Amino acid sequence: MIKLSSISLSLLILFQSSGIGLVDITQIDEFIEHARFHSKQYGDNVLVFVSKHYGALKTEHNEEHQEEKKDHEQLPFQQHSQSLSISVFVLTDKTDEFKPFELHSFKKHAFYYQEPSSHLYLEAFFHPPRHS
């Protein structure tokens, strides 16, 4: 189980770091179709086709062939944003890393509350209002 999760996580990191996503995989047929079009129309081989759409000849090709702009937007590997989220779980058998919880003894304070016992408190001045 650990080997399977390690391999799948490694493949996920590989695909995401290279920019290959699910959308790119679904657009492979447009890539092949456009490569065939370039082969018939311009006589380009695969390396020249890749250079015209992803490499050094990209800006020149886009400027010369504005009519193919819609086809170029449908090609895979055009997304420039990537995100990567990795969750790491480390399972160990070591239990000595956890220290037991120690309760500290509570100190008693020398403070005692005594109710006021002055004669002003007992007189009518501090009593609640009475109904007449």
C-alpha cells in the first residue's frame, strides 16, 4: 500500500510539474490533426511542428499565420498556470516522542471573600424599592 501511494504521488508530481493536465490529454487529437495539417500544407516534420507551436519559431509562426489562430488555441499544453498540493503523512512506530501530560498542582491562595457587614448595608438605603 505504501509503494502504491508513493508511486501515485510521484506520478502526480511529475505530471503537474511538466504541465500535463487532464485537459491537455483530451486535446491530443487536435495536436495530431494540426500536425498532419502542417505536414501536408508546409512539409513540416514533428520537430519543426513542435518548434513552431511551442519553441523558438512560435512568435514568427503566429505572426505569419493569423488564420490558424483558432486552431492554435485548441492545441494542448497552452495553459501557463500550475498548482500543486501535496499532503504528507508520516507513519512511525515511535511512541517515545510524545511526552506524557503532567498536571501541575494548584496553589491555594490566601484570599477569602467576606460579605460586607456594615450597618449601612443593612439599613433601608441599600434595599430594593418597596411597593406602597
